[in-house]
Amino acid sequence: MRPFSLCQLKGSTSIKMDEANYLEKIQPIVFRQLQNSFKHGRSAHAYLFEGDQGTGKAEMALWFTKHLFCLNLTNDLPCETCNNCMRISNHEHPDVVEVAPEGQTIKVDQIRALQSELAKSGFETVKKVVLIHEAEKMNTSSANSLLKFLEEPPANFMIILETQALGKILPTIRSRCQIIHFQGLSAEQLKEQLITQNQLSHKTAELLANLTNSYTKAVEISNDEWFNDAKDTVIQWYKYLEKKDPQAFIYVQKKLVKVFKDKAQQQMAFQILTFYFKEKRDELLQLQPTKAAAYNHVLEEVLLASQKLEANVSFQTIAEQITLHVVFV
């Protein structure tokens, strides 16, 4: 057993579809940048992959590593099927070392063990690659230990650090790495990730993709018990409004204002309501275009509500105004 943590990533980082196509789709700029650096022999010895969770950092790190070990490179792309590519995908290649936090931090003993490991010759080749996941979780001692290592890296060596928090990485470490920025996912890509990796329903994933463009934030929201209650509360309010039921006015007073207490939560209430009215409007545009116009009026009303909230109009007053204008007009 090695004296440092091998990364046990949540879920599989092996991509079942064609890996190159998948990575090029979600991170086209990074894909071309890394592919060109390998093709022209300009690969750095140290990279820092920074970006939100779910943007493909871990997958891209493994894919780029395969370039160095693949037995059947084709057009400078790894084949994905040779023994080396398969072992890297399965985190089993002896010359590819993955380090992850033990508990809440990456400890100095892990980095020292890593240095000792890398001082040895490669098991199968002269090359070695180190992947450090959640690099922002290095404590001060482990970060300083890694810095010394980066100042005098061994030959035939590459290290890729992955982080969601670039500001937590020592500036002296950042200055010794080529920083690669991973852009946030598009709404469609985020929805796909939430469905496939978190087993969320299509509707919930679509709602979350409308609330945030951050995978990490979307997962955080979906796991929040308050959010699930809040979502159901807005859905019920939406149903009353959609049917022009006067009960909507009482519902604002008895339920809505009790669930949405601070301004951030209240803004989310209007975002959720917008999502459901927009969905209904878009559905009518396909089936009954003449009825869709009424929903444009409602959407304008809800969008105006967010501006009123920022202007410090009370949430209850705004919600009651929406109800009056939708139900009684």
C-alpha cells in the first residue's frame, strides 16, 4: 500500500462515450490548447487546472496523461484502447500517481511520500505523472513541501494540480505552473451532468441550470432540504396563479413569506416562478400561440418583481402585487 492517498473520485471519471469528442465538446478551448502543446512538443512540466466542479478537470487530466503513455497514438491522440490507456482510465497505471485529501486536507506526509516515490525510477518507463486532486486542500506545510519539489522537478516528470479555488493556491506555486482555466458549463451541459452524475429528474436539472451556471452550486442547492420544500411551495403558488385561484393571495401570507425569509431566498422564489411560467409559455407557443401572449404579461410582472426586491420593496408586498395582477386582472 502506498503511503499517500490514491484518488477515489466520486463516480467514474472514465467516459463511456468517445473521450476526445466529449472533452472537446465541454471544454473546446482547453482541449485545443493541450492538444497543440503536445503536438508541437511544448508540454509544461507543471499545470494548474482551475475551474468549477464538473467542468471536466479530472477527465482532462487523465486524457492528457494518456498522451505520454499511449502505445498507439493516432494523429497525436491517445487510442483509449491500449493497455496503458485502459490502466490510466482505471487509475491503475504504476507510473501515474494520484493524490487526494485525507479527510479535509492533503497532509505534508502525503507530499513527502510522493517525493520519495518520484525519486525512484519509473516502474515501466522513465516517465512519471502526478495528479493532485483538490489541490486547494493542501495545508501550509504540504504546500511548502510541494513548492520545494516544483523548484527542482525531476526529469521526465509532469504534475497536474486541480482546484476549484485558485486563490487558495500559494502564489509561488501558481507562478511555477501553467494555469489552464476551465470555463463553466453551458446550461445544456450542466443539465446533462446533473442528470447523469446525480440522478436528478429532467425537470429538476433544468430548473437548477436556470438558477445557476455552477455545477457545484447546483449540486449544493439540490441537496438542500430547504430548497426542495421551497420549490414545492413555489410550484403550489404557480398552480394557484395559473388557475387564477384567489387562494393564491392567502397562500402568499400563510405559506410563501414563511418559507422565503432572506433576500437571496426571495430572489430564488421569483426565479423558480419565472422558470415555470416560461415553460408553460413556451409550451403554448407550440400548441396554442394565441394564448401564449397572456404569459408574456405574467413573465414581465415577475421579472419586474426582482427589480423591486433589489429596491427594498418588501417581499410580501411584491408577491401580493403579482397575485393581484395575475388573478384579478
